[in-house]
Amino acid sequence: MTTDDLVAHGKAIAESGRYRPAPDTAERDGQLVESTPPGPVDVEGAELLDDLHDTFMRYVALPDRHSSVAVTLWTAATHALPAFEFAPRLVATSPEKRCGKTRLLDIITGTSHKTLATSNATVAAIFRSINGDHPPTLVIDEADTIFGSKRVAEQNEDLRALLNAGHQRGRPALRCVGPMQIPTEFNTFAMAALAGIGNMPDTITDRAINISMRRRASGETVAQFRSRRDNPKLVTLREQLAVWAAAHIDELRQAQPDMPVEDRAADTWEPLIAVADLAGGDWPQRARAACKALVDRATDADEDGSLSTRLLSDIRTIFAERAVPFIASVDLLSSLSKLDESPWSEFEMTTRKLAWRLKPFGVRSERNTTGSVRGYRLDALKDAFGRYLADDPSEASEASETQREQPRPTDTFKPSDGSIRQNEIIRQRETPDQRPLLTLLTDSDAPPPDNGSNGPGFTPPTGPERCDRCGCHVPTQGHKPKCPQTRYERNHQ
């Protein structure tokens, strides 16, 4: 039975609110004939979602109730995609294998609209398969083999671009086709479910309902899934969902549900909330609770995973603990390196690296009120905290700067001329994850001394093609001014 037949069948019973199963096909005497089970059956939307939810819970050990609600609503939304402007992705990840991801995709494949397995498909084939007003639902298992490493991900950039663009209606891909290389638009708008070990690309998870699967505990049990025995049950449930969604497609198209989240998260979750509101019962409340919980969880994961936002979060924690309006740069670096489970000690952070990481947020170091030390003010950081971090229940104190400034050791020293100059923060070596930050200046906030030396206590960083005198990467930076090695090379040319 085609999608058009289902839509027509659903609209025919929309006014009555009664559900009659779609005609089934059977082979009799070598011919296909349609048979309809006798008598209408009353099916409420909430009951239908309950059945779908129970099916997932029967075969899959989902991590919590919010995840099971989200998966149920996402699957139902695949049958009503023509009503929506956004096609949320469903991303199921796990730290290790045997966490139920494939079984989850099995149930999704059996109950979602016209699923298309794309694990071994080329991007060109996928482009040509996504067409019509109600395109198939893409299912990608073992997505870690596609996006698991940077090198592999670069080879699948077209697929990632397709998944990103297909989140919103009206964003086709342009490709040259045929011997004449004629520019041709291909539709990208489609629902997609991905499962894999480890992390997926941020651009995909930002457009997705994210489920973190885990291995079953000893007390958790699920029913064994056997395709030959259990698939017919899934097919029946899929047809019920298709007819129910088709009967209410106009209502869903006009729905404007109240969302508990904002921005892209609201775009992603709107189809699911609309389906829950239409179904009624306790589904509207369950849907909004799941939305808020999973979005907050994803936001926390983003903050932990992104070094930039992790740095902001840790700095906010330090200001809150100290309840001061200003912290000197060196003192802030020391506090960052002492945080539990903090990565900053491994990065061998310096004042220059700290300034470089905070610069994209519009944050710069300043001098304190007496002008004796450079550091960071809480007022200058608040805007970045509010824009890039989730709300924190503990707020930093608004203590008076003149009264609460720290009389602690500063990051300066006083040379014999009476001026103030910052101490060098010695960098022994760089980790592979760090960007080379050495310039013609030293690795502190202050310029190099006028005599061309590297300052007191300076130990040049070592590494391939670095000068053992000034520490610069010679092929890209050359030598520092007045480097002894420069004079040596010039005298022996």
C-alpha cells in the first residue's frame, strides 16, 4: 500500500476519529488480493504512542524514561514529516559495543516511515533516494566508521553536509549531473537515525535528539527480538501510525506548540512536541519533560567536550568560589591547573595562551585598580558566561573591587629601573593538541627586554626544527632578534 493510499485512507476517517486498519495484502491462488479486518477499531493517539513506547521498552534497555519517550515520539514523527519544517536527527551513541544501539535501530526500522538503510550506500545514491513530499527515513548504523576519526570524517564530508542540510526543509544540494555536467538540485530533507560508538560530529548532534546508550546491568532484562516472529507486529504498528498521522496531517501542519527550550533545540523538538500534543493523555507533559532533560544533558556535554566553553565554565567556578571581582592572570592559571579533572595542567597554560583562548569571547586581560598587575575582571566575563554557558545556581559575589582585590603574589617583578614587568611563565614543551603560540615576543604578556635576551629564568622550548637558543620554530618563525644562533650562522656563511 503506497503512501498516497495511506493518506487517502487516513483522511477518509479523520472526521470520525475511528481507526480502521489499512488493507492488508495476501497471496491467494497466485494473485495478490486485499483483505480488510472486519469492523472498525477505536484507537486514540495516546494509546497508539503507549503501544509504541511499550514495544521499545520490551526489546531495548533504554537509559531512562526521557530517552524512551523521545525515541517513541521521534518514530511517530517520521510518519508526519510532510507537516513539519524541520526533520530532527536521532543519534544513539555508547562508550562501547553491545549497548543495544543496533537493536534500537531494528525497532526504529520496523516502525518508522519507509526506512532506508544507508550503511553501505554511496552519497550519490542517497541523494537520489530522498525525493517526494514524504521521503524515506535514513538509518545509519555503525556511524563511528564514517565519522569516528578526522581522516575518515574528511572522506565522508558530503554525507555530513547532507545530514546537516537535511535538518531543515528547502535546503537542497546542488550537483553536476550527466555528461554535460548540468547543475541539478537534490532534495536533502529527511528524517535520519544514526548509531555508533563514541562521539558524533557536533554539527549533527546539535540538530539531533541525543540518546546515550549503555550496556545492560545484571538486573535489566529485555525480550529477545527475532525478525521472523516479531517483525509482523512492528509492521502492524507502523501501519497504525501511518494512518493516524495521515488523518491529522493538517492539524500537525498548523501546530505551534509551546516549547520549553529555544533556538535550534526548539526547531529540533517541535515535531515531537506537536505529535505529543495531538496524541493527548499524559504525552504532552512527558514530551516536554523529556525535551528539557535531554537538551540540558546535551548542553552540559557540549560544555564538557568543548575546551573553550570548558575554560569559561572553570573560570566561572573559580570566581564563584573566591567571591572576588578580579583575579590576576598567574593566580587564575594556578587555580585552573588545580581543578579536579581539569585538563589545563596538561596544556601547560601560560598567560598568553589563556588570553588567546578567551579572545574569541571578547574577553581581554586588564590591569587592576592600582595598575600593578594584569588579570581578568568578573564584569568583563559575565557577558560570555551568559551567552555560552548554562545557568549556574551559584553566582559569583559582587564584592567591591577596592576592598576585595587579592593582595596575593602577582605575576610581575620590579626590575632595577623601577618599572613593572611580568614574570616569564616557562613553557617546557607543547602537547600535540596545542597550536604553536610562540611569536617574536616572549611567551608572557610583556615585550622582550631591550637587550635582546630572553629574560630571567627563560628555558627555550624544544622540538623538531626549533632553535636551541631562542626556542623559535625556525622554518615558520625564524629566530628572535639578536639570537646568538643568528649571529653564528651569519659569521659562518
